[in-house]
Amino acid sequence: MTRSFTIGVDFGTSSVRAVVVDCADGRTLGTDVFDYPSGERGVLVDPRDPHLARQNPADYVAGLEASVRGALAAAERDPGFARDRVVGIGTDTTGSTPLPVDAIGRPLALHPRWREHLAAHAWLWKDHTASAEAAAITDAARRHAPEYLAPIGGTYSSEWFWSKIWHCRNVAPDVFEAAASWVELADFVPAVLTGVTNAAKIRRCVCAAGHKAMYSEVWGGLPSADFLATLDPALAELRSRLYDHAYPADRPAGTLAAPWAEWLRLPAGIPVAMGGFDAHYGAVGAGIRPGTFVKIIGTSTCDCAVASADTPLPDIPGICGIVNGSIMPGYYGVEAGQSAVGDLLAWWVEGVCGGGEALHAALSEEAARLRPGESGLVALDWNNGNRTILVDPRLTGLIVGQTLRTSRAEVYRALIEATAFGARAIVERVQEYGVPIERVVCCGGIAEKNDLFMQIYADVIGHPMLIAGSPQTPALGAAIAAAVVAGPEAGGYDGFESAQARMTSLKEKRFLPDPAARAVYDELYALYRELHDGFGGRTGETGTNEGTFMKRLLGLRDRVASSGASA
Amino acid sequence: MTRSFTIGVDFGTSSVRAVVVDCADGRTLGTDVFDYPSGERGVLVDPRDPHLARQNPADYVAGLEASVRGALAAAERDPGFARDRVVGIGTDTTGSTPLPVDAIGRPLALHPRWREHLAAHAWLWKDHTASAEAAAITDAARRHAPEYLAPIGGTYSSEWFWSKIWHCRNVAPDVFEAAASWVELADFVPAVLTGVTNAAKIRRCVCAAGHKAMYSEVWGGLPSADFLATLDPALAELRSRLYDHAYPADRPAGTLAAPWAEWLRLPAGIPVAMGGFDAHYGAVGAGIRPGTFVKIIGTSTCDCAVASADTPLPDIPGICGIVNGSIMPGYYGVEAGQSAVGDLLAWWVEGVCGGGEALHAALSEEAARLRPGESGLVALDWNNGNRTILVDPRLTGLIVGQTLRTSRAEVYRALIEATAFGARAIVERVQEYGVPIERVVCCGGIAEKNDLFMQIYADVIGHPMLIAGSPQTPALGAAIAAAVVAGPEAGGYDGFESAQARMTSLKEKRFLPDPAARAVYDELYALYRELHDGFGGRTGETGTNEGTFMKRLLGLRDRVASSGASA
């Protein structure tokens, strides 16, 4: 039997990783990582504004070529591998990470005229400069077009497409004027690989469009020009230079352009899959299907679920995104997330306790000897805000129950528990609205390394916690998409389900809920929810927590900060 | 003019300190410290019970002799000093620290039969083994004799006289049976110095009696036998072997016994002042008077105020003690306190951040560069419960407002601020009920060393923060009491006011409220009070917070702990 291979390329926050996988079983034959050379670990920052996070598009192009070249070279060490049996390429990226492009689809930042201008670079997902615009968009949509907000959780985020573009228009109008269009990184990479030379012809994925740009076939694409005009007439004008239609992941973005085929010594004309967000392709690579909830656990957590699109799925309050076809064709893709998980533990261990990896391990070991409820601590996991189900990036952390004997390890465990309670709030909310969940499949280093973490999650959430077989599920998911667009005749598959059945796996180690621990955690979770609802506002009804304690405390902080700036 | 001198002896938790002072100006001529040799830094502990804290009475006697001997030897280096010009001795101790004695007033623990029995030793102030008894006493008094609780803040503490004795009766009935009487350490030391050989003749100070044993002339002394019988008939029977009358601090306990005069080479027959609590004599040594609030700031904080006894002072809800004559004759002594101040900072710096003195200094320096409100943090200072104004040792800590950028120094400052807010709650409560407060005089290492701490307190409380001139105000206060009982004809004084005017002083450094900081702290304090009242229950109405969040969290913790113990 002839073997066939696909390539998956995953654009992360600090680096890009390429994998070459075997279509028969998803096994990785070669992999390579390219660290972005620009900025601080790949991120362009502004010392005057901690909310700013940009990336140099030149890094993407250089990283694409270098990582794929490296992965292919590595794969060639396998005697069964041959470049001419590569049947497709798929890519995934962070998002929402829009960048301004010129008429031929070239990033403005690559022009000498704009190279030094931060607004002309890619606006990385975690750029939070556009919070005022996000609030204004939310406000306008609530008044004029509430239907736009329903599938994205009721609040438009400062991290998303329109907020960032509008902020660019407000703070860097020359960049805005110079842009022929704006493209999500997820769409930019396939456009590069397929050799698009007309910005108007770049194919946009439904994943980014639906989750970040208020795109829906229900209202005919992007938000109406009338609505955008209420924000800023310039946005209404821009709309015509964006896109009318977005594509699901089983459609190719195009075929590999001849120059790339030559540079990479790959067959010309092989299909390039539609781009997608790392979380979504990660969910694919983790084996997502109805009943399987996928958590990609890193500094923050991305959650994905799918539900058959055969029956309509209602909007779910507080869930940031429900988009038909966004994760896999034929399913509603449901996206949620927690703003700080690994970051929360790192804050404690590194930021507060002043330790590193060794202390992480020591605290984890010590915390594992504690029983649920024993420390008398409960925490809120909001040191970086709450993405789901409160959709409020300004919320802050809380720890209660400390005594003079409270140890670092007790707080460490309480913080893990807090993130598990946050995860349970998401799982329960999604289930309540008809999305089936029977097990949780996790990806990421924490899932693979921290047994305590996984057991606490099993006990708190009450479902088995499993670990994806691949350590690189986003890249694997992109490679799976490539196998689907290649199709069976080329050695690929006729759909995501059949591709996943062969190409994804689970690790043997699994964590099952312990009934005794679960009983204690049910009580602790009730206490967590009291704090959650009391300090966070009424769940899922955004904008209802403006007068609450945390907001008044933040208001005071902000007034002090601005009075200092003017002093 | 002939000089005259007095001796002050201060029995602390880990050591005893003696000073020899000049009656003319309070200047210290000689000092010496004796570390208690028994237990862990002077405290007998039980590895099975973290609430247990006892002391070996043999340490008191050895420490008394050694420290006075050492202080006198040091004083002799001053050519103007002469032992025959020593005109009195005063002593102060921790409390409530009761110990069981035999018929001749000798501690049971000094008998070979009882030496190994922890219950026969002194029950140190911070022993918390008697919490069940304290709750039962509070409950019984609320039902049968609420007047007993009014002057002590509405709740009887596990740290106090009757709780401890009753607990001894419950857990060590043989010790209870063997005791002819129980004596506060504050009364035991003068009894030793004056050579009392009959337990019934030991003079009891109104300070310990009124603040810790529910003694009042209003109801004829100690609680009635009828009331005590509702607790346990054995306590009612013990009452007759305790005391009927307690004495204020301007009356001598007696005169120095001949053997002590000989051992110490002091004039025989000089007066020995009534004993008193370290906090009260510390307040005297700090120059307490109407309008001056004294804070003795250490691991915890003791607060004292006085108000003229010429006009009646109402009971103040949540204030642990208001006793006529307890601090100085002619004044109501008002006692309050915070359960963790230095301990709270040590918990953070040492327990959590893993540092020592250097880190304390570094965090203090960094925190001093922050402006009020800038961190967005607010904390509750209850890691060791709340002594005043909620009188609830089971309350726990809370920190809210953390982000991923929250630094150790920000939390350090927030914890200082939390203790300052707790201090403000006390000051405001006391003022509301008619006790004048115009300035705050502080004693203790934190006051002398940590300028940031003092400035925050000035800004939060809104009164000038001053520092007592003597670093050993309790011993100085005891020496002042000795000068008062010696009287003017012996080179002493005719009252505390005149003695204080000459013998106490303030340091030049003082901290005045900054109006801008005060404005921000007014807002932060309002937020603190929201947490305070929400998590602590209705202020000053004890027993009203049983169903609140912290209590339910503690209830869960305790159930988990007891289920583990039985497993």
C-alpha cells in the first residue's frame, strides 16, 4: 500500500511549528520549530502601554518556510517517507490576529514606509489596546443589533477583529487609510501558500469570521454597513473591501503555489486547507466529537465542543462563540475559555514565591498530599479576567480563608481548584443548553505533566479526564484538515470523522472522578459560585456587574493611576 | 538632690526583661534579659495540638532573679547609682496566663507529682485549647447574665481565665482537684516578691480580674456562684478559693520579702507594685492619657485608651475590655487589639515568599514607592481571626483584586493597609462611644523601624502617629508604678500623671496624615468595611455571623478534618 503524508503548520504566539504526519495513523515523521526573531519572544511591545502586543508579519513568512523545510528534512530520516507522497498542507494560527494588507494582499508592515509603525503590523490576539472600541461596539450592538452579539456571548471583545481595526482608525488613521483590506492571520497564511496576489481574493475561514468578526449567513455575512456606520463611517466603507463569504474547513483555500512547491520540493498543486484557529484545529487533533469536550490547557485555556448541526443550537449566555462549521463542517463549533490557568500558577510560583520549575514540582507534590477542603481556602481564578461565562476581562482575583499557617502549597492547590471550578462553570453552562458532554480530552503540557491538576479537574468536573495522544494537536489537526481536502483518492479521507478515527489517539493514562472528593468539591463549588456570582455579577448577563465591589475597586485604582499620570 | 531609682520587670512570651530606671527622668540605667529555658522559646507545646501553649513557672522564678540581678549589675556602671536608693519594684506580665497553685501559693508544676503534666503549668495567653468552654461560657452568660459580657465586648474568649480553668477541669480533673487556687501570672510574680505563703492572701490586680475574669465591683466581684454552677458546680466551688476583691495599680501588692532583699542586695521593705498586664503597663510607659491612644505593635497589636472615670463610660460593642482603674487609677481602661499584625507580614514575607529580614526591607522599600489605591488590592487582616471589633477568632483572611502582574510588594502593602483599616475600625468605634482620641503613640519594633507602616497608619487613621521614647515601655510602665507606690517622700510620685510627665517621652520622628493619601484611603476603607461587614457579620453583634461565607467554609474544613481523623 502506498503511504501518504500531510503537513500541518501551527503559528503560535512565540514560534511556528511544522509537522509531517502519516495519513494512515497520524504519526509524526518530522517536526521543526522556528522562533520568531522579532520583539520579545516574538511579540512587539510598547514600554508605555502594557496592553499592546503586535507581531512582525515577516516572521510568519520566514517561519513558514523554515519550519516546513526543517520538518521535511526530519521526515526524510524515515525511509518510508517521500516528498512526492505529501498530499496536502494545513495551517492554524492564533486569533483574532488581524493585519492590514495592501491591494495585492501584502502586509503593510513589509513596506519600508510602514515598517516602523506598530499599527501596521499584526495585532496579536492578546493585544488589549482596543477596550474602549470594544465597549462601544458592544453598546451599539445591544441597542441596534442584538442578534450580532447572541452567538458570541453577549459582549464584543477588545481582542477581536473590529475592535482592533477601529482602534487603528482612531490612533493611526494613516495606517488605516493605507490598508486595502484587513486579514486574519489564519487566512493570511493559506493566502501566502496559495500565492494569492489580490487582497479581494483571499478566502476567509468561517472560524475566524464567525467567532471574531460577527459574520453569519443568517444576516448575510459581516455586520451591515448601516450598523458599522453608527460606529464610524470609515468602517462601513471598509466593509466592501473585506469579504462577503467565509468557508468551512473541508473546503480548500487553494493549491500550493508553484514557487513554494519548488522551494520546498513538494508536488505542485497539492491542496492547501482553509486556515483555522489553533484551538479549533487543536480540538480536531484531540479527537473532538459530540460528547467529547476538548480543553487546550496552557497559560490560558481554550475549550471546544461540537454539537450536530442537524438540530438548531440555541445561543448560550456567556459562551463566546457558537458558529456553524467553525471547528468541523456539519457541527456547531462551541468555543469557551479561561483567561488564566498556567499563568495563574506561574504568577503564584514564579511571581510571588520566586521559584521556578523545581518549586512548581515541589508545591505540586506537597499539594497532592492535601485533601479537598482541608486548607479552608477558596479562590477566584480571575487574575486575568473571566473569558467564560462572565465575559469580563476586567475582573480580578480573590483568595479567602487564609490563616497564619496557610502554606504556599495550600494556595497553589486552591488556585488549581479555582481554575477547575471555572472549568466546571463552563461545562455546566454548555450542558444546560443542550451540548452533550461525557468526557474531557486535554492537550498541553500541564495535562501531560501534572497529575494533581488532572485529578482535581476530574473530581471537580465529574467527568473522566483524558489526554490527547499527540503533544502537538493543533499542528496535527491542521494536517488532518489537509488529509480531508486531499480526499480519499489521494490517500486522504472523505471527512473529518473518518480522518480523526485513524489519525488521533489518547494516552493510556486517564483520571476518573473519586466520589468522596467529588462530594467535598460539590460543596466547595457552591461556595465558589457564591463568590463568582457575588463578585462577578449575574452570570451571563453582561454589563450587570458595573456597580459591584471589584468594579468600584478598579474604578478607584484607575482614578489613582490617571491622577498620577497628570501629576 | 538625692537620686532615686525603681525597677521594672516585664515577663514576655519568650523572656523576662528587667530595667533599672531613674525616677527623675525615666532613663534606663541598666537592663537585662533572661530567656526562658523550657520548651520552644519558652513555650511548652504539644505536637498533637497546635492550640496548646503552656509555660514552666520555674522559668518565671529563675528569670525574675536573674534579670533583676543582671539589670542591677549593669546599673552599677553608672556612678550615680546606688542599690540603697532603689525605692520600689513593679512587674508586668502576659495575660490571661493563669496557673494552678497549692495552698501556700506554690505552682503545682513545681511539685514532682505534677511536673510532667502540661495542665499543671501556666496556661499561656495564647493557649487556645479552651474554645469549646469559651463558647459555652458566652452562651450561658448571654442567657443568664448578659451584664458579665457587656464590659468585655460581648464574647468570652478561649484565651481567658475561666475558659482555661474549666478546660483543665474537663481534660485534667486530677490537676483541677489538686489546685487550691488559680492565679494570674500578673498576680503570681508580686506574690513571689512579697513572700506570700498563703494562696488566699495573694492580692489580685483589677487589670486581670476585670479584663479576663468577669470581675466587677458592680456585681460584687467575680461571677456569682449560681452562674458558675450552671457551667460546672466545681467552678462554683472554686470561686470561694479565688478572691473577693481586686486592687488598682496605685496600691502596693506588699513589700519586698527579706530573702529577696538579701539575694538582690536591695533595701528590705521597699514597696512592690500590683502586677499588671504588659499592654497596660506598656501604655503607661508610652504616656497614655485621655486623648492619647497607645498601640503596642508586635506580632499582634494591643491597643489601650483611657477615659476619665468621673463620668460613666458606656459599654462599647466589640471592645474586649472596659475596666475602671485597670490601666491607671481614676480612669476607665479601654483595651482592644488586632490578632495579627507583625505576624501577618511575617506570614507573607517568610511563610509565602520564603524570605527573611532582607526581604522585609526590600518589600517595604518597594511598597513605599506605590501610591494608595494603585495596586487595586484590598485585604482583610483576619489570618488569625479578629479580636476587635468582631471578637471572632475563627475569621480568616481575604485578598481581592489580584492580577497576573500583582507583585509581592503590592500584597505586602495591601496587608499593612488591611491592618491599618482594622486599626481605624477600632479607633472609630472607641471614639463613637465617647473616648477621646487625638493622637496615637506606638511602641514596638515595627513602629521604630518601618516608616512605611507608620505613614500608612497616619494616612488611614487620620491622626498623628508618634513613637514612644522608650523601647521597653512595659518595663518602664512597671517602674513608673513602682515610683507611684513608693510615693513622693521616697523620691517617687504622688500619682501616675505626675510620674508619666517626668518619666515618659516621645521620639522626635512623627508621622502626620497626608490629605491626598487620606482621601484615597477613605474610599479604600469604605471598600474594606464592605468586606468586613459582609464576611465578618454585623459588627459588634457577636454570634450573628454563623451562617456567613467564612463560617460555612470553615465548617466544611472542619468536617473534612474530622472525617480524616476518623479514617
